[in-house]
Amino acid sequence: MIEYQIILNVYLPDQGGRTIKQVVSCSDRESAITKFKYLSTLATDKKRQRELNDWAQENLKVPGQIVGTEGLFAVAYIKLLP
């Protein structure tokens, strides 16, 4: 099984201003690539900051301000049956 993961750098002003990494998972390659391009564009375009903040509030486990993308990775899992 292959899962695609986008690693984001997220700034948390409510927690002392620290920056953490968060993972956004996708099940298929095409949606992962599309989402990665979308988030990378939003993170670099200062005019679309509101749209980026809205996306972060809806989709991140620990909402914060996305300050950049770290990368897109494919992760392979092997399912072991008992």
C-alpha cells in the first residue's frame, strides 16, 4: 500500500510562537500532486493568505499558519496478516 504525504511547516502563535511539521496524507498520486502544488502556491503568494489560513483551519490536526511546504513523499506500507 502506498500513501502520499505532504510535509508542511506550521507556525503556532498560540503555543509560544513555535514551528512544527505536520503531515497531510493522500491516497492517490494525482490528488497528492495537485494538493502539493496548490499549497505551495498559497504558501508563497501573500495575496492569498486568507485562503491559506482557511484551508489550514479546516484540514490540519493542530491549526496554525502554514509558512511553507517541506516536500511530497510516497510512503510504502506492508500489511502483515496474522
